[in-house]
Amino acid sequence: MSTAVLAGRSANAEKVGVVDLTNKAEVDIGITSLGRAIQFVANASVLGYDIRGAMVFYGAPGTPSLRARECERLWAQFGGALLQP
């Protein structure tokens, strides 16, 4: 999965299940690149978001989604390489 995610880091991705703890509402962040979606979810908890239900969807239908723990692991493993085109 790591290789596929790194190869697809520029693909469109959608984040769902991220909740702003200030107003207790799900954040509508919209479509972004997979790399930026992983970065956001991996760092969101320190920015005041609840990511327990966070998921990142990308690729063709049927592609496994990424949960918060997977985003944290991928960000720790690849870091800035996920943001490069």
C-alpha cells in the first residue's frame, strides 16, 4: 500500500470524518491531492480536530480508504515526499 500511495500522491482525494472540536461540526475541506490529505489528517489532532472517524478516499472505486492511523504512519514514513509532484 505504501508504494501505491506514494505513486498516487498527486491523485485527487477527499477527507471525511474530521470534526472541528471548537464548533463540534464536521469540516468540509473539499478535494485535494492525496499527499496533502494525508498530511492534514496526520497533523489534524494537534490543530484541534477530532480524527477518530477520519477517512481519506482516493483512486478508483474499490481502492481501500486510509484511516487516521494509516495517514499518520505514511506521513511519518514519507513526510514531504508525499507533497512533491
